[in-house]
Amino acid sequence: MFTGIITGMGRIIAVHSQGSSSHHGKRLTIETPAGYLDDVELGDSIALNGACMTAISLDPASNRFTIDISAESLDKTCGLAEPGIINLEKALRAHDRLGGHIVSGHVDGIGRVTHFAQVGESWELRIRAPKELGKYLAYKGSITVNGVSLTVNRVIDLAGDATNLPGCEISINLIPHTVQHTALGQLAKGSQVNLEIDLIARYCERMLSYQNTVQSGRID
């Protein structure tokens, strides 16, 4: 489990294919800030841009570790198939503060940035999310964007058109600290982002759908 509070900015410095077809995954080498790996052990979970991965080798002296990412994970995430800056978060420990919200590290969908601009001292980030995630997104609710726990300021359901499928646009305010200390500052209009919905919203939706199923008589 994670909290969505980024503990470091890393960089994918090497991507090696595990096979010759799209059915094979990749091995990534990630460079971290100095000292980041001092308390990390082999097999520990680290979230990369919000996707939970397992450290399969560690080189603390060089501030590097490697992970294997499957073809399925590559298909369901973005920003992990090529070199570049990424957000890092170590797995939550039992005695840690829950500074953001409960995050599983499982990406629910890929969103697209529709607007990213400075407003006063802060930044407004708008993201178009897939239609199927719309029911989980609420005003003042939580959303994880590339591993960062954020608060939704506005939600607009959108009909499809010639260039876009139906979806849901959310607006988020980013304070300067978030822009400076996460990889979200690298985003631009058109960028893809990993989205994870609030875990509580997921359970609420399941309870309501199950209750409706029982009341309709489809389950005795």
C-alpha cells in the first residue's frame, strides 16, 4: 500500500526488452536520489508513476535499482516504457503517517492532460479521464495522478465527439511544492497520465451495485 506522497523523483535510464514480441515485458533500470535506497531491500515494493513494482536488484552505491514490468502492466500504464523522469514512492509502513490517501499502486486507467497552466502562484491541471472512471470522481474527492495524491476541484462529464470518446474532465490545483518536488511539473497538454481512483469509492460502488442486484431479485 502507498499514500500518494512522493518520496523521490527518479529517472528511467535504461529499458531492455525481455523478448522479441509484444507478449514480453521489459526490464527497467531506475536512477534514484542519493541515499534513497539505503532502507530498501531486495523484493520491496516501490511505486513508479503510481504503478506498484518489485525491486529485483539493488545498487545503492550507484543509486540504481531494476524492476521487471510485464506486457500486461505496460499495456495498462503509461510513461514506463521509455527513459524519463518518474515519481517514486516506497511502500507504506505500519507506523508511517497517512499524509495523502490509501493508494494501492494499481492503475485503473490512463488519462490525458487537456490543460496545464499557472494561475497565480499555483497551477491548474485538467485531465480527461476514461468514461468508466467518471462515476468514481467527485468534487473534493481523491484521485492519484502518476502516483501523486490529489484533490479534485471540479468534475465535468463530457460527451464524445469526432476526436474524443465520452469521458470525464477533472480539474486539480497544484501548489508550487507539488510542481517542484514531483514529476507532474514535466506535464504538458496532451501528456498521458496514470490514474488510480479512490479505494473507498470503489468499495462504495460495489456495495451499491450488489444491493441493487439483490433488490432486483437476481440473487436470493
